[in-house]
Amino acid sequence: MFYNIIKCLQILREGKTKISAYKKELTRIDWRIVKRIMISLYHHNKMKKTHIATKCSLAYDKCRLYLEWMDVIDLIKKEFDEDGFEIVLLTERGRSLYRKKFNGNEIPVLESLY
């Protein structure tokens, strides 16, 4: 906490007006979480981020980090619906990965998700 205050004061003294916010990133990828997200998106087609977090039993912040990572590697894409809410859906690359890797044992995983 004290370090952050000192860092902000140093930035202000240097004349920089923009203070960059600390951006949290994933340190490691848990493929079970990726699998749960992909299964939910595959079976529900389009979902809001809060619904994905709820269905996958994740904290919203952690779910958002995984979705950002999945967006970077082109497994998902984000769009806006008619009400202006951001929705998430699988890309063709994401669907292909689902069919190749996760389709074999979808029944036991789906039972544990819901």
C-alpha cells in the first residue's frame, strides 16, 4: 500500500498526468476452468460474462481474466446484444477445440457443472 502511494507521487513529480492502473493477469492456466467455460458456451451459444461465471462456479474477476486470455488466443469473441450488454460466444477455432478435446467426456462434466 505504502509503495503504491510513493510510486504515484513519483509519477506526479515527473509531470506524467496519466497513472496506469494495475492490471491483474493470469499466472497460470487451469485447463479445467477453460474446459468448463467452453462447455457452457458451446451448449448455451451466447452468454453474458456474469452468467458464465455463475455456471462455471467462478468468481467474476477470475472469469473475466480467463475470458480475456481466451479472447487473445481467439477461442471466443465478444459482441453486444440489442440491449447493449456484452455477450461472449465461441469462435470457429473455439468450437473446433471443443470438438477435438472436450467432446468425448461431455456428459459427466455437464452433470458436475449444473
